Amino acid sequence: MNNKCLHMFSGLFISADGHVRLCCVSMESTFNKQIHINDIENLQEYFNSEYYISLRKKNFNEIDICNSCKIREIRKQVSMRNMMNSLYDRHKIYPSNINNCILEHLDISFNSMCNQQCLMCNSEWSSKWYTFDKKNTNTKFLRKPIKYNNWASKKNVDKIKKILPQIKLLQIKGGEPLIQKEVEDILLYVKNENLKCNIQIVSNFQHISDQMFDIICFINNISFNISLDSTGERYNWIRSGNWSKTTYNIEKYVKNCKYPPSFGYINTLNRWSTKSLIEDIDIVEKFNSKITKYMITTPWYNIKLATGPNYVSPMLLPREERLDIIYNFEKKFGFILSDSIQYKSLRLCFLKNVLSLENEQDNINEETLSISDDWSNIINGMRKK
């Protein structure tokens, strides 16, 4: 199966606008191959349609909608395919018969409603970007406006509930899931039905209602990937967030869980955060070490690279600076010989992304740098800096 992506044998992705795709980075929209959940009667039956069977029969390198992963692997960066193949092994999700695969993994974004406006993001994932994206569609920023779409009718949510008993891994992304009523409905259903699926939620942990706290603190097998792209004022600038409020909510969650809490942090490196990577790890570790007494598992710290737009990429930093970052990282934490290492109360993961900073990115040039400088000024205006 080395020339395959296991995701197409076991998983589906539903986007924030309700389109069903192979995964969150697959390019069905580019090749006009996506379908809306309104037009699907049964998700399990659709998963074994002729379209998906034909994908499973192909070599990964022959599939046009998989170009995003191909490019990342050529650049020696961690691809979604790499992550899924590893994730499925941990959750005991294994490929079955090509013609009759069981849908055991659902990756879903119920809508784009969000309470933050991160500089790496756009209106597909955050409703706060829509007005700006609409004004800048044909500008140098090449924004693509995607309007908030409430596709999660009772009928569509019932389609999802129907397959939940067979799901081993449920991943929920945003927008911001913990402020969305549809997510609250699904989590309450899982809790009341005592379903055994593992749940992973990507969240900024900025705002959590009392009702949502009552649900997430009483669900077993739930884990959170908490987006902490830098710390303190840098975090506030990058994410239009509130660092103190986020860390307060993390601590509150950990202290009130009925089950041992499981969570980690995600730092998506961009042009403005990459140089503070080591400092940010130390700050998060000091915060994390205060709450580890409530935990059994070690929180992870995932290091990722911003994948777009190119004018926010960490590859915009001069190569000499990127090499210095790798050198100082290895001086602090030891040579990168594997993809994860233990550092005090944290497990640092996706370290190959740190090494990949030494590479060049083919869509970066002087014009990109100029656009990036202008983008920084745009963000300063939004943050009133």
C-alpha cells in the first residue's frame, strides 16, 4: 500500500460549505469533482460509489486531486497522506475490500463560523474573512470569498448521526467548532448514546460556553488540538485572539474533566512566527508544566508550516535565517533524528517540518516578498497596530 493513500479506503471529509471530498486538502473543487451533502442520501453508500472505487484502484501519483500531497512530499514536507497513514495505524483503521470499504473516519467542518481572524486563514475556514476576501478577489492577495453556508439541516445532521456508530475516528474542525450549535448537537448525541469513537477537535479554545464545557468535560476518548501560533502579543497579532483567555480556558478544561484530559498544541509557522519558535515552545512548556498534575498523557506540540497563501509562508525568511533557526533548534533540543522528541512536559512532533525550512519554495520570489510586506501592513491595520 506504499503507493496508496489509506484515507480513500476509510475516510471522508465534509467541508465548511457542505461539500463532500476525499480529504481536507484534496482538490475536487479545482477539477469539478466534488458533490454537496444535500445530493447524497447515504454517506456509507456514497463511499462505495464508482467514483471512490475508481480512486482506490489507482496509484497515488496518478490521481489529480492529490496534487497537494504530491507537492509537499516532493519538498520533503509532511503531507496529509503521511499523517493519515500514521494516524490510521494508531486507531486500528485498516483498508478493506476496494469495492466494499467501511467508512470509519469522518473529518468534518460544520461551517466557517469563527471568532478569530488568523493571518494565515481565509473565508473558507473563517467567516470573519468574508468581507475582506470579497473586496480583494482580483487583487494581488488573490482572495477567494466563500460565504458562510449553514448546510447542517436536521436531515443532513441525521445523515451523519446514522454512520457515527461505525466511526472509529471523528475529527471536527472549523471555523471554530466550540462555538457552533451543530457541533454541540453532535457531541451531545455521542455523549448520550455512549458511542465509543475517538473524537479529535481542532479549536482555538478562545470561547467556550458553560453548556459546551459540561459536554466536553464528560466525554471519554475526546482530544483537542489547540491552535497556539506563537504566544502572548504575537499570538494576539497573528490570530486576532486573546492569549490570556485561551490559556485560562485550557486550564479550566483540564481541572474540570471527568476523564483524564487529552490535548496538544499546534503551532503553524508563518513568516512572522518562525523566528520565535524556540521561545514559544519554552513559554508553552512553562504554562503546560503547571497543569500536568491533572493529566496522564503528555501533551503534544505539533510544528506545522503554513501552506497558503504563499505570502505568509515561513520560506519568505532568508535561507540563512532559516538555517540559523534549525541550528538553534538542534542546539536547544538535540539533533533531529526522529519526527518527535520529549522536551520536559511536552512531546515535540512533526520535527521534519523544522528540517524542511532549509528547502526552497518554488512559488516564492521578490514579488511575493513585497506582497507579504503589504499583508503585514494590512494585518497591522486590522489589529490597530
